[in-house]
Amino acid sequence: MTEEKKDDNLMEKIVSFCKRRGFVFPSSEIYGGFANSYSYGPYGTQLKNNIKKLWWKKVVQERMDIVGIDGPIMLNSKLWEASGHTSGFNDAMVDCKKCKKRFRADHIVEEATGKDLEGQLEAMTKVLKEEKVKCPECGESDWTNVREMNMMFKTEMNGYYGDVYLRPETAGAIFIEFKNIIDSMRVKVPFGIAQIGKAFRNEIVAGNFIFRLREFEQMEIEYFIDPEKDWETIFENWTIFQEEFAMALGAKKEDLRRYEHAKEKLSHYSRKTVDIEYRFPFGFGELFGLAHRGDFDLSQHAKFSGKKLEYFDAENNRRFIPHVIEPTFGLDRSILLALLAAYREEKLEDDSERVVMKFPKYLAPIKAAIFPLLKNKPELVAKAKEIYNSLKMEFMCEFDDNGNIGKRYRRQDEIGTPYCITVDFETLEDGAVTVRDRDTMEQKRIKIEELNSFLKENLK
Ligand code: GAP
């Protein structure tokens, strides 16, 4: 039996673990760092790719009603006028005049007074000044007025006159391909278009590791529906799908909750918006979002482009602008969830301790590690390399002959490798190897020729 220890400093541990074991590095470190940006290291990149693969499989591959695309990051700026981002994608900021730190005004006001004044600039300024709200950084109360700041990053492009923006969400690139998808694919409403990719937001305050970034990745779907048919069931099914996806990343059901946006706070076109929140170490935070957006996006793009963005229902000889339900998934937040949920410190029966990442096996960055029992026995090394070379054609594998077997197990436990395969002297006699399970630490002998099918069966 192993004993799990409760973790009070989980976030700090994950941040340092990620750097030490090659999952996530602070970016530009040799130049003194660069404002809340991170690089995914070799194991983090594998984990990220496995999450994307899982999402794509569940959303695109396994469904008949969703197609996938991959659009550009820089797009015609009219798109952002039509979507309302140029004028309305703003956050409220305020500066502390004493320590010069900048904050999200609505967050500061809500934390200090419990008042939700989002979007009300003057009211926020009044509360900050009259109620002498203290700066969380220096403790003084000397604020500038609250101002709005557009969150899109602006750039320039040769041959294009006017501002070019880095997309603040992947959704825009989906809507503008609606017509191409209708014309080129045999889709029938209800159907969806999915995309995974980078998005950029000039967040006033980024932080909590990879939770809030200025450059991040989203996995989004625009699901087009008939406005005259039941939308509630479709909406509920997407909510369940999002919860199940979070659980497939390792979340426990009790660490998830639905947060439904108040009706009076919804955009005029939205019938319902729900966030799926996860209990991060710093509190519940938005993991995924789900919104009914009516026909706002297609109507706006039709108006601004002058192109008809309609669907023709041949069976009923009806033409209409579909409504859309938008399930959106943050990839970096999914990775953070998977890391937090997998991390365990265990005390073993012999009183030793181990750190083990209990990722679901299909998410593990490395699927199997292959060891020769002894480094200085060429026949064992050769056999282990032969097995490694064969398995790596199908699975992400590592070869390790460094240190004693116990240490090699610990190294692989730490990065969450489900299986360690050891070649010993018996292997040369009976053609079998010792396979050790990450979670139970049980060992069993398996014939070399059965390894491939064993892994295939057990990594699902
Ligand atoms: N198209 C809808 C949309 O973009 P959103 O709630 O603004 O909706 C969707 O973003 C998801 O993207 C969020 O649920 C979150 O997981 C992720 N996300 C948003 N801002 C982020 C940021 N600054 N850093 C990391 N992830 C972010």
C-alpha cells in the first residue's frame, strides 16, 4: 500500500517540477525573462500534443457532424470590426500612482468590496477613490482613473494598408470559412467546424503560471443549428461533453462546477452562457466556455462582407441563417489541469518516497522506458536497444541505462511513464522481459513479441 500526502503548495511545486523535468520553462530566461511567457519543454510538448490529439479524435474523427480546419493568425481586419472586437474587446485598467503597478480595475474592486462593476468605468473609479481601496502590491491608495484598453495585439503587414491584429480567439477564422465549408463539404445543419490554434490577448495582468497568458492556444468549435429547433438539448449535451473532457484530462467530478452567466449580463444575442470551472489551487477558475450566440456572428459577417451567409435546407426548401453554439476549450488551462491532477507524492512501504505523475495513460508523454539491467553488459544493452528501436516506431519511448534500476524507475515515475521494461539475463534465455506498472508498481514477465500488443491494449 502507498500513502498519498496532501499538498498545500501544489502550484509552487508544479511550477518548479515543470522546469526541473522538462515540461514547461519560463521563456527567454537567458535574457532575463519575458513577461509571463513560457516554452513547453520536450515532455510538456508531448503532453500538449496528446491533449490536442485526444480532443481532435473526440471532436472531429469520431463524429460525422464536425469538420476541422486550420486558419491563419492574421486575418482581414474587417473581421474584427464585424465581430465587435475592434471597438468592444476591452478590459478596464487602473494604475497605482505610488508603485506604478497596473491592474484589472474590475478585479481589484471586486476583491476589495465584493461589487461587480464590470464595464462601469466611472463607478469603478469612484469606488477605488472614495472607499480608499488599497493597492495589493504596495498597500497605498493612490489610483489613476479607470480606463479601457483594447486587448488585441496590433501589427503591420507589407502590402496591406491599415492595422493588422493577431487574432484574439480562433473563432473568427472559423466563421469566415462558413461559406467555403458549405460549398465544399457535404455538411447538413446541425454541423460544426473545429479548430485548434494560437490566440493572443494583451492581458492587463497575466499570471498563475500558464493559466492566464498573452499568447495561448484554444480548441474551439462553432456548432451551427436550426434556429427553429430545440437548442437546449444540444447545449446541455455540449456541457456534458466539456465536463467529460475535463475528466478525461484527470479532473475529479467534485473539482468541476458550472457557472451560468446571469441573464442580465449576457450579450443581447446570447440565450445562455456557461463556464466550466475547475478547482485550481488558487480557487475556481474558467477552464472551458460554452455560449449560445444566436445568429450574431454570421449576420455581422454577412453585413460587413456583403456576402450571403445562409444555409439552404433542401428537404424543406428553406433558407436561413443558422444559430451557433460555441464550445471553447483553453489548451494551456487543460495542460495545467492535467499536471495538477496527475501530481502525487507517495510514501512507499519501505518508507522511501516517490513523486509520480499519474496521467491517464493515453496522455503520458513517454509511454514506455526500456532498460538493460546492467550498463556494462553489451549483450543486455544490445537486446534493450533492439526492443527500443522496435517499440519507438509505434510509441514514444525512452532508452535509459544510467544508474541503478530503482533510480531509473523514479525518473520515469516522475514524468508519468506508464511502463518500464527491463532486459535481464533471463531475457537472453526465455525471450521475456520484466514490465513494471507505474501505478501499482507490480512487475510481470511478458514475451518480447507480445510487448507491442500489450502496450496498445493498456495505453487506451
Ligand atoms: N471564442 C470564445 C472565447 O474566446 P473566452 O472565454 O474568451 O471565449 C475561451 O476564451 C477559453 O480560452 C477560456 O475558457 C480559457 O480556457 C482560454 N483562455 C482565455 N483567455 C486566456 C488567457 N489569457 N490565457 C490562457 N487561456 C485563456
